[in-house]
Amino acid sequence: MSISGCSDEEVLTIDRYPEGQAKVFRHNCRSKRLAVVNMVITLEQKSIIQSTPFGWLLFVREDIKLSRGLLSKLCSSWVERKQCFSIQNQFVSFSLVDVCLGVGLRVGGRKIDLRKSSIISHIRSFFEEGHVTVEMIYSVILKLGNDISLEDFCLSEFILPTRLGLVHYGLFNLVDDLDKLDMYNWGGL
């Protein structure tokens, strides 16, 4: 299953839930767009992004494929009360910290409030009032190119969009100051 440029919701039936109760698995990924933007940005912009906790995003060069079968297997083997996977009668723990450390994100630091929004944000000023979608940001990146500070836009597009492709208001304030991104607890989101 390709998850690039998609918003998707899959309902997976999990054996461990009573009466075949369904567990909803949601994901939102724009890896194809990320690969396109990585080809467009300048070396200077790449250098700036590399200095943030999200520098690893620069290594995405193509559409990422995710196996529906693998996701189904992982979801069906998850033991919620133990926070681990049950694989061949062995329990393999897996936590949010494991994911964060795996992609190089901080798990300590200032708490991030995605609902908090200041009236003044450089990036937010490029859009009219109301919701800003990933599609809108992607359009600005491709339209304005090197005429703007693309590194800010790149980060606000690809950091934690909602399932509907909306960008949280609080992210605009954070990416206005890229030098401070490593102060925050990204694992706490």
C-alpha cells in the first residue's frame, strides 16, 4: 500500500479485543511531496533544515511504501496493557520513546502546545484566516520557490499534519525560530 500524499483510515479487527471490536488505525503521510520538495530546495536551505531535529527528513528521496499486511500483523499482535507486541509467544516492548529515538527526536525539553497560537507568525502571514492545509503550503513552496525562506515552510508542512491534512496553529510559531526547535519535547506530542 502506498501512503504517499494520502489521508487514510483503516479499520482493523483485532483478535484481542472483545467480540471482534474494531480498532481504528489512522495515518497521514506525504512522503512523495517531501521527496519533491527535497529536490527543489537549495543547499543553504538543506543545511538549515539539517541543523534541526528533523534533518533526517532530507534523506527521503522517493515515495515510501508501507505494507498493509505488516501493519495488520503489528496491530493484531499489540498488547495494550503491556505496551508491547506479542510475537511467537515473546513480548517485545515498544514505546513512543523508541520511535522518537529511532528518528532522532528529543524526548525531553519544553512541552509543545499545538493549540497555542500567537497572532504574529511569519509563515502564517502567507495565508488568509482560517485553516491552513498541507496542500496550501505545498502550493506556496512550489509557486514561490527560492523567493521565500522555504526551510520554514518545509518544516511546517511535514511536521505532524492532522488526518485531514491541516497544520496545527501552534506549529507556525515554532518553525518561525528554527534555532530553538531542539529545545522542545517532540516525543511528548
